[in-house]
Amino acid sequence: MKTLVIKFGGAAVASPACFDHVAEIVKSKIEKKKRVVVVVSAMKGATDRLINLAKEVHPNPPKREYDMLVTVGERISISLLAMAMDKIGLQAKSFTGSQSGIITTSSHSEARIIAVKPHRIEKSLNESQVAIVAGFQGVSEQNEITTLGRGGSDTTAVALAIALNRENFFSEVEFYKDVRGIYDRDPHLDKTASKYDFLSYEEALKITLAGAKILHPRAIALAKDRVRLRIRSFIDLNDDGTVIGSDAYLKEETLFYESLDPRPYQVSLKGLKVGQC
Ligand SMILES: Nc1ncnc2c1ncn2[C@@H]1O[C@H](COP(=O)(O)OP(=O)(O)O)[C@@H](O)[C@H]1O
Ligand SMILES: N[C@@H](CC(=O)OP(=O)(O)O)C(=O)O
């Protein structure tokens, strides 16, 4: 059975009241799908506050301790969301990156995912719970807590979708944002910006590599030809948002049965090297 992964960034959980709204969105997803995993980022501004806190204590904090500190932001979000879901009668359980089996390289603050072993997530889904996963973090093979670099929660969501849908094709990750999708320029800066309904992975990569902070380019590179991405609004839930996929993917689904490969996608782009995720 397919598992839907949905990701909420810092803007979607900017204040305590936002968790109630997110819980309602998750509820509406469960009504349509049986298996739902939610990836959450730290509340808006929380990661910056933690980084500033570290700098007040040490001008150049040891990287291991920096990661230990900044991962706290996502732990706050996952537990608060699990509480908000419990309040409306939903069964949910929160997991850190380490508990979710996100295995990374050991390079603190810029780790790359090298494997995903989501045994606890699968157990939770099999018990009809919603699994709530802390984005942006993992654990190294040396058992140290690591972080994936700023904006890393998007990559967590895609990596989990791939790992949890090995038997299925055409899974989708939904990213809930404070805008309706991807536009030809930042709609918060230019009201005349127009939204794309569909972008190829390459087009989306170009836009994000050019600096649009709507989605992490690494997440797009990892998803390429394996997972469809939908960028949508957590405010206007009726808008279908922007879909990132390949033309063939949308037109002829069976095309991809043979070309799907469970190994990490290898792509080298100008300014971005993606060997792992
Ligand atoms: N081309 C673009 N299209 C849409 N949004 C863009 C673009 N460029 C920059 N942005 C900005 O990206 C932000 C991403 O949404 P946000 O909800 O803050 O994400 P998250 O909380 O997941 O980090 C928007 O608020 C928007 O201002
Ligand atoms: N909290 C981390 C990770 C992240 O991805 O956040 P967001 O999804 O809000 O961009 C950061 O601020 O970098």
C-alpha cells in the first residue's frame, strides 16, 4: 500500500495555534489514505534562535554540539503536532530523525543521507498510527546526531517517500507552504507573479538553484523520476498547487516500471553535486 508523505515547514507551524490547523489537514489526508507520514520542520525562526543562542555561548561552537542543539527545534514541532492530533482523536506518534532510521554521513551540519531504515515508522503505520518525523536531522554510523544543512527537511520528506514506497510507484510528497505553489518570481515580493501548474524536475531545479527558497534543490534532485512533488498552500486547501514531475511520468505511468531503480539517484549539476541525497 502506498504511503503518502506530507511535509510542513516552519511557516506552517509558526505559532502554537498552527498545530491545530496542521492536525486538521493531516486528518483530511487520513480520510483518503491509510498510510500517512508527516515530516515537520522547526517553528518559524526557531532554528535561527537556537543558532544565535549557541553563538552567545561560543563564537565557533563544536559542530557535534551545534547539531545536538539545533535538532531541538524539530523535536518541539513533532511532539506538539502529536499532541494536537491526539486532541482531535487521531492516533499519532512522533519520531526523531535517528528513530526514523535516517542514516547520514558524519559531517555535522552538512550531513548527507546515505540510507533510510524506517523500521519504526513502518511498525507505526502498520498499527494504523500517523508517523510524525522530525525533518532536517539524522544519525551517523557512529551514532552521532547530525543535521542536513538549512532547508534539509524537504530532503528528509523525499528520502522517506522513496524508502517507504519501494514496492510502489508514483508516490507523491506534498509540501505545504504559505504560497499556492511555485511562481515565476517570489509572489510575496511581486503581486503580478504567476504560478506554474506543472514543472519538470529540471525546470524546478533551475528555479531553486537560481535562489528561490521555495524548495531545497537537493530534494528535487533526489526525487527526480522517482517521486512526484506537489507544492501547495496550507491556507488555500482548494488550490492544486504546482506539481513537479516528468512529462512521461504524467502521461504514461507504466513507462517507469522498468526504469525505477532503488539506488540513490546520481546527478551532477552546476553548483550542486548530488551523489547521495
Ligand atoms: N519562485 C517562488 N515561488 C514561490 N515562492 C517563492 C519563490 N521564491 C521565493 N519564494 C518564497 O518561498 C517561501 C516558501 O514558503 P514557506 O511556507 O516559507 O516554506 P517553508 O516554511 O517550508 O520553509 C514563500 O513564502 C515565498 O515567499
Ligand atoms: N529548521 C531547519 C530545517 C528546514 O528545512 O526548515 P524549513 O522547512 O522551514 O525550511 C531550517 O530552518 O533550516
